[in-house]
Amino acid sequence: MSANLIGAIVGLVVAAADFLLLRLLASRVDLPETKRVLHITGLSQFVLLPAIGYFVAPYFTGE
């Protein structure tokens, strides 16, 4: 398994944890606009964090 793939998987796991925490935070907020922004932010993490992990992980492993 390459470092790129491991970085993407770690990014996906972190994105899932962040999504759950943002959903928990959104349940405590009163404004619907804030809830929507937190939901969109959580979903965008599923794209951004695996992509960042894919490109950054080889620098940590020295590949």
C-alpha cells in the first residue's frame, strides 16, 4: 500500500470524525443558516482532507 493511499485513507477517517462533530455542533445551534453552513463544511471535508492526505503523506514518509 503506497503512502499516497494511506494518506487518503487517514484523511477520510479524519473527515468522517470532523463531519460527526460538526453535525453534533449543528444540532446545538439555533439559526438555520448556521446549521446549513456547518453541514456544507462537513461535506466539503470529505473531498478536501483525503486529497490533502494523498499529496502530503509522501513527504512524511520520504517517498
